[in-house]
Amino acid sequence: MTNAHNLFIQAGTYLQQTLGEDLLQEGAWEKGVQLPRYLAQTYDMGKARLGGIEVLLMANKDGVQALPALLKQRALIQKEAGVPVIWVGDTLQAYARKEMVARRMPFIIPFKQAYLPPLGVEFQERALATKVDTKEKLHVATQVFFINALLGNLPDTLNPKEIAMYLGYSLMTMTRIKSELMEHGWLDMDAYRGGRLWRLTVEGGELWKAIKPYLQSPVRKRLWIRNPNPYIEGLPLAGLSALAKQTMLGEPQNIVRAIGELDWRKLERELDAEQVVPEAIDGALELEVWRYAPQRIKALNTKERDANNGIVDPYSLFLSLQAMDDDRVQVVLKELLRGIS
């Protein structure tokens, strides 16, 4: 299934770039051999996991299937699989797209379109460049890798597979991270050529200085939630709430917590429309929607030395607040980073 395999890899790259989450491929689908012969001869299928949800990917083996047949056959496969079945193709005509959306049939056209209602991703069209430009901000996954390295969460020398398992990323994502490390000269090429091991050319404070200009705020948007449920109240503290928890800064009027973008898309469907407001009001919880899930980085509280204590990591916190025009905030931010360096 060379063509399908390539499509699935491209779909994973596309979703990682647009959503900051990986399409983790888990090999062949065992029940595929039990399908009627005409289905097995028409489609290639593979198990995967996206946003914590088990899914099945399907792609045409040869040519383009007539839309009515595709809709019917995909429904049969989903009934057998018992999980969402996502069709992956390299092109899609407008009339077919419209019909698929009307039928709520998930699909991915790598680097162009994605419709994933089981994950709360309604529709987007986006052409993405694949070449790394060293003048641009680092890719989200690369930023997550570096922050974990700064916090000492990763050993000094690892192979890509071990790093991928720790971070929860696919090997395709690790390839992109490696490309960015090489573009900037941050990967020790002697260690890599000698044993395919990753060792950085800079460490500690020097690493922070080197990468800081290329890092971006993790916050994609902020909103406020009235009457937050226990799940929201259990999200990690962020923003001024996280800063106040670890410094002498006073508590903000509204508690601030953070959530990854993909988790937010799922949560948003469960909330009443009137619960979500675009500006601060008394009693509402301020929710930062991040480009990456805060849980991808194991934070270490500088006061309690307690990992996973419900506070976002200090580097992401710094990046989320560094543009804030408040001298008190800037002073305590610097104090916070000095405490972990």
C-alpha cells in the first residue's frame, strides 16, 4: 500500500502542522481480511489514533471511486470497525466535498482540506510550506522538544524513537524537528552520524538564549468561561494565576487556566453557548487556548519541586506573558526563570 501509506504520512504531517496534534499510525487493521473481497480490493486501511481517539484511515487503491459507492462502502466499513473511519485522498471535487460535509463523513486532503467532525474540526483549507525557513518561528513540536530539554526532562543523548515515545510524537514529526535543528546548527552532527543519536550543540542558559528569538507564545486565543465545570477547573493554572502561584505577584481577578487547541475543540461542543464570552466578566474563568497541550511538557514547580502540580511550565509561561506591558510582571517573570536556570 505504497500510495496509501504515503497519503497517511502526509495526512499526519498536515494535521500536526495545523492542529499541533499527531496522527499516530498503529499499523494494519486486523479485521480488514474479514471484509468482502470487493472492499478489500478497493481500499487500503490502517489503524491510527488522533487526539486520543481511535480511528481507521481508508484510501482508494486505484483511481477515484464514484461518490455514492464511496459513501455507502465507508459506512459499511465503519459499522464493522466500530470507530470513526476517515477517508484520505489527494484531491476532492467541490460537489463531493459538499456532499461529504452534509453527510458528516470525515476526510483529509493533505495540505489542503480537513473535515473531522468526531474531533470537532469542522472545515479548513490551507496550503502549507514544507521547507523550513530559519527566519520564521519554530514549529510547535520543536518548541515543545526544546522546552522539555531546558527543563531536563530529556537525557543529554537519545535516539529519535525514544524521544518520540517520550513526547508522544510520530517519527514523521521527529523528522521535521531534526530538520529544524540542522537548519539552525543545533544538532551535533558527529554524534548523529556516529550513532544516529541526538545531542544538542548548546545547553542550559546558552540554549535558551539561542532559541528564544524563534519561540512563540503558546497562546492562540483567550476567552472566558462562566460556571466552569470540574474538568475546566482541573486544567493547569496559566497566565497571571500561574505566575502569582510561584512568585510574590498578587492573584488576578479572574483565575487563568490553559488547554490545548484540540482538547478545546472537543470541550467547546459540550458547553452551552452562553457560557463562553469574549471578554472578562466578574466570576468567569479565563481560558487560554494553546497551540500545544500544556501536558506535553512536564512542569516543575520552583517552590515545591513537585512535577505535574497543575501549573504550566515556566518557559511557556514566560512566552505567554513576555509581551505584557506591566513592569511588575516582567520583573517576576525574570525572577522565575532565574530560579530554574
